[in-house]
Amino acid sequence: MIHKTILTDNNLYSGIVKMPKGFEINPFELKGVILESEKNNMPIKNCKSLFRLNTYIIDFLRVKHNLNLTNKEFLGNYYKPQEITKNILQINHSEILDNPSHVMLYGIQAVDCFVRIHYQDLRSAPMFLDTQLKNNEFIFFPANLQYQISNMQTREHNFIQTITYNIFNNGG
């Protein structure tokens, strides 16, 4: 008999956020919260649209993919036209037990916006996946993977909401 044991699992989930009528996410509210946070050098404050987005992601991934999540941190950024970030990593190697398990990026205003996710194959060869992030779409992936964001258009800033999560089992 042969047994299979999966040692690592780097799943990426993505899709469109389909909110019910009357519960839509207001992109202007989310952009305002990000700008206010940046101006006052304060953490992102919770607002109705952020609450709705977070609830949608938690419920969607629980129902469709059996992932039980709790949110850890809310972050938000804007990217200048033609800006390409350095690699971003949402974990801190000196605080292993306090790190999130996953990252979710949500396109608030995302035109010609690309996310490059760095990972390794089974031979530890560096690889990457390029994916486009559009308005009202999300990408969800493990927090131990580095990523870059590229705003390839020349006219406007792109705004992205980031939420980090921890996965927990049904027992707690």
C-alpha cells in the first residue's frame, strides 16, 4: 500500500467579490480610509465597506473551500502610476508565532495592476506567478510568499486593500 502525505500546500484563491444588493462595497469609503491612515500615520480604521469585504472573504472561503479564518491585520496602500514595489512579505521571521498564515489583496481601484507572487518548486528553484488584479477582485495566498505589485498604467494611483488572516481548525 502507498500513502500520500502533503508536506506543503501553496494554494492561491482568486475571484470577484459578489456582494448582495444593498450591501455593496463602497470603493470611495475604502480609499478614504487608506488616505486618512496614511495622512495620520495610524492603522486602518474599520468602516462599513471594510467590514463587508472582510466578512465576504471569511464566509466565501469557509463555504467554498472549507477554510476557517480569523482576520489579523488591515492594511491599505496606494501605488503611483508605473510604480513597481520591492518584494513585500507579510511575515516577520523574528516573531514566528505571531505571523499571519495568509494574505488577501483586494482591488479597490486597480487598473493595469499586476501582482507577482514568488514561490519555489519542488527542487527549490525560484518561480513566480504573475496575475492581474482588477477592481472588485481578490487574490488570497500564503503569507510566507513574497509578492510585488506593479501599477503599469500612466494616469492614476491604484488602491489595494490588504487583510492578513490566520487559519484555525474547528476545535478553536
